[in-house]
Amino acid sequence: MPHHLDTLAIHAGQEPDPTTGAIMTPIYQTSTYVQAAPAEHKGYEYSRTDNPTRTALQECVAAIEGGKFGLAFASGLAAIDTIMRLFSPGDHIIVGDDVYGGTFRLFEKVLARYGLTFSWVDLTDLDAVKAAFTPATRLLWLETPTNPMLRLADIAALAALAPERVLVAVDNTFCSPAIQQPLLLGADIVMHSSTKYLGGHSDVVGGVVALNDPDIYARLKFLQNAIGAVPGPMDCFLTLRGIKTLGVRIERHSSNATAVARMLEDHPAVRQVIYPGLDSHPQYALAQRQMRLPGGMLSVILDTAEQAHRLVTRTKLFALAESLGGVESLIEHPYSMTHASTADSDIAVPPQLVRLSVGIEHVDDLIDDLRTALAD
């Protein structure tokens, strides 16, 4: 009988150390491995290619995403960049028109120079997506919810819409597999910045990929080794450690964020709250169908950029910092921080927007912090 995600998060890919019985996966802090004779080894030759701690992480990630194969990278952007190496000059990529600023920078300011072409499309409009496909299209790239506008993409509908030649890849960073598993909804590839909810403690940077197709996996595995943007064993250990508590953390993130969102929605200083757990979200019905929980991320729009700047500099518990998904609450101004690279583009974010990553502190303290920061 298949295990539940919370059980897989603790046990998948991990066995007690055969030498000592240690229950935690060892940190195999080694660069190379002794061979009995040339090409006679125990499955490991060099740690850029493989490392036992990384193997445990990769197998765990595959299991919790409902996939067969997993790969780990030095960062989320390293994972995205490696996926993009599957494609050739002249290939066309359809991307949602609201994505993480680092993804925009990589696609538009780096990869476009090497012959890939990108169309930025509203993925909530299936007719617009259908019209964007060309004979050269090879990938549909989506975030759901998007960063930072928290728009949702219907993964199953988009996967059904994509022609057979087109891969569907989902950046699942904002949700984690505790909320949604894109592979089970028809996606071909799912990736995360494991820095965020998977690691969960703001102490490690990484990226992961999960998938089912053995041929695509073999190509990505080759690229992982050839490019070499891999995490060290300590990074893999910390990410594995974080994943063990993913389920209980996501429940607390979601319940806290729901309470915070409701308070902010009623606050006179806030023009709009964007959160999939509120019935005011335009895609609330899709969130109820596609997501098990509403998650810990929300955005608010104030009347002016000055008010947004004032809010992010006045909170005490909500730390002004980039990143998200850790146990501590964070607040940021995307226009000047995480999404500064989108300035003057068609996907630039409004300067009066504030993004919150709601942590697992006591919710009353978080609400008090925001109320105080919003007070005149």
C-alpha cells in the first residue's frame, strides 16, 4: 500500500546507515571514492556525478512529488537552467506572464541570447495559450501560484491543451508537494527552489527536479553531471532534514496565512489582498480543486509605493528579506527587490505591492505586528 506524503517525507530514499545503524542519512563529505580496479566501484566515482547523501535527497523528492526520478541542483535557477538545456536554438518556449524575477532574467537576458525564443502569455486564458503554440514550441513553463501576483494556472487543463511534442514544466516552489503534485495532474517536469518550503529553515540554497519519463531523466542526468551545478552533501542533508517536517509546517503556514489575509482584507489601509484561500480571489474555485491547502504566501496592494515602503520597513516580526518558505515570517517589496529585473518590461510588478511569506510563529503576534506597522 503506498504511503502518505508525510510518511514518505520522513522515510523515502533513506535507510539506517548499514555500518553504524545511524537513523539519519550520513553526510558523505567526500569528493571521490576508492575503486577496487579501474571502473570497478560501488556505484560512486566522483561527487559531481553522484553522492550518497544527494541520492537520498533525490529519491525522497521523487517520492513526495509522485514521480519516479529526482535530481538535485545547487539552486532553483541552476535547476531551471539545466532543464532549459534540453532545448536548442530556434526552439520556442511559452511562459506565464507573471513569474519570479530570476526566471525572467534567466530566460530573457541570458537564454534568449543563445537562440531560444519566449512568449509571455496569460496562462489563465486557455485561448491565449492555445494561440501561442507554434510548430517550434517545445515547452510550456508555468508557476502556480505565480510569484508575486498569486495567479493560478490550471495544470490539468494546460497539460491537456499542450501538443504531444510540448513538455509541460511546473515551478512548484510556492506550493510544495504538500499542497499540489503537478506530475499527478499531467505535468512532465516539476521543479522547486528547495531553498524555500522544502528546506524550510532559511539555512540552505538548492533546487530539485522530479519527473517520470526515463528518457528525459537520462538527458537531465547527463546535463546535471556535464554542467556540474550540484549541491554539496551538507546542503542535501539540510534539505532532507527540512523535508521531514514539510507536512506539519505547511499546515501551520496555511492556517497563519489565512488568518493574516482575512485581517488585512478588512484593514482600511489595504486596497487589495491576493491570497488563494480567500473567496475574493478570482480563481478561488480552482484553488479549492487543485490545491489541498492555500499556502503561506500572500500579496497586498496599498494605495501608493510610499505606503508599501513604509509597511516593509516598520514590521518587527516580519523580517525585510528576500526568499520565502522558511519558518520565520518575511516581508518584501518585489518592485525593488526580487522582481527588480522585470522593471520596464511587460511583466513588471506594481510598486505599491508588498509580498508576505507567513511563517509559523504564533498567529496573534504576526497580526499584531502588521497592525502596528499599518497604523498611522
